[in-house]
Amino acid sequence: MIPFQIGLIIFLIFILAIVYQDERRKRGSSRKSARLSKLWHDDKDRRKDTRINTKIDVLYEVSSGSTIRKRASMSRNISLGGVNLALNEKLLPGTRLSLQLNIPKKTKPLFTDGEIVWVKEVTEKSPEQKEQRLFATGIKFIYINPADKTMLHSFINQKVKNAPE
């Protein structure tokens, strides 16, 4: 009888050890996902706003010291929070820009200040089949006056409403 009881006790200890390890693994995994969740849901732009793919003529201005350079570009997509531009030059994240967005069918351009948050080199072919070196550049709007923001919001909503489903 005693060997049976000892065997039963060992078996129960073995089961408890498995359950304990499983619970520890679950707790550790939930802590990791909580840390990842916190990392992912920080205050950076995580596409909170509706983003539309559209081409808009954009003039951007970069100030470096006493010189101001104005260049033309084309948007790839836009939201209330920012714009993705195709630039011919590589500008570094953190660079501040003044932007003039020429919204189609609007009589006056929209003005905003932005900051570059990411840059990715891309190669595209021109109509003449020549490779062109461009930099897809994500720009976060850091200031836009209320009237221009309303105009941009209206433009995005109209595009979303007219998009084929």
C-alpha cells in the first residue's frame, strides 16, 4: 500500500509541476505582449487618420542656415496627420519643412509645417524607361491652421466617398 501512495504522490507532484510551468509561461508571455503593445501604441503616427493614395503637387521649403531651398514634389498618399512625398533628394528624419499642397479643384493652396519621420530609397522607371532614384519620405504635420485642416479633411472625405468599393 505504501509504494502505491508514494507513486500517487510523485504522480500528483509531477502534474502540479506541469501546471505550474504552464502558468508561468502564460504569465511571461502576457507580460511580453503587454510590453510590445505599449511599444506599438506609443504617441507616434500609427495611421490613426484615414490615408488616401492620391497625387497632389507639393512645393516644399527646406531651411538650412541662411539658405532656403524650394523644391517641387508629388504626394503618394496623404492623411490629416501627414503626407508621403517622392523626393529627388534624401533628407534626414527630424528635418523640418514648410509645405504648400495644391489640392485639385481648390483655388488656393494649403499651407502646413511638417517634420520628416522616415525615409526609404526607391527606384522607379520613368516613361522613357530610365531608372530614377527617389526617396519615399514620410512627413508628419506639426502645424496646420484650422481652415486648411478643414479643407484637407473635406478633400480626404470626398475622395473616400467617391472611391470604388
